[in-house]
Amino acid sequence: MTTTRIALGLAPLVLVLGSGCISTVDYAPSGAVLDEIGPHEAERQLGEVLGRAIEPRAASVTVGDSSYMIVWNETIHGMYGIPMGSRQRTVEVHFANVSKLQLYENNNVFVHGHDGGVRQKVQFSSRSDATLFIDLVWALRDRRATRNPRGGY
């Protein structure tokens, strides 16, 4: 009886430790994207790939010379998880403020700022969309940095 209790008591610990975490994928952004397609096409493709993202589900995407902005509706849940309404959320990421793009096995991409904080998390349905997003943001970031090397806007 005591052995059974110990085994049942350790079962949750084994499940937590054995399940593991989603790990990052080593991916180096391609710097040649702008040379191949040009800046205007890169901005257009960035808008398209963000529009196909699973999370956040974009209501509108605006890509400019110095940043991209996503607007989406976030559901407000009431008691027992019942949806009670929604509110509009907006995030704007300036290319000059992107220091790192991190890809995960589940096609999540974390956009990090220079302070180490996460500026945005985007989940894509495919690895090809996730890597295209990384390539485009990194190329537009490098383009912005070479046009204005001191940082400002």
C-alpha cells in the first residue's frame, strides 16, 4: 500500500519533468531577400505572411518603411470562459528596435528588442511562413540600419 502511494505521489512529477519544453530551432536569417525581390515586394510579402498568422489573427496589417503594425480583436472571456465581447489590440514593431528573432519548433517566432524584452510573439501555421517572416523582418531591419546607422527614426 505504501509503495502505491509513493508511486502515485511521484506520477505528476514524472509527467512534468518528462514532458519537456518546446525548444528553439537554429535558423540564420537570409540576408539576400531584398537583393532578390526588392524592398517594396518585401514589405508586401511581410504584410501577407502576417495576415496568414494563426496568432494574432490580424484584422489589418500595415507595413511601412520603418515598422509594421498589426491590429487584431482579442476576445474577452467572462465567467466559465464564456466569450462576452472583444477589444481591439494593436502592436507596432519598429525594425530598428529588433535585436533578435527566435524560432521555435511549434512555428512561434519571438521578436526581441534591444533591451532583451519580447516585443511580439507570432504563431504561424507552417515553418516556411515562420522562416519567411524572419527573413523579411531581418532584411528590412538591416536595410533600416544601413540607411540610418545611428538608430533614430
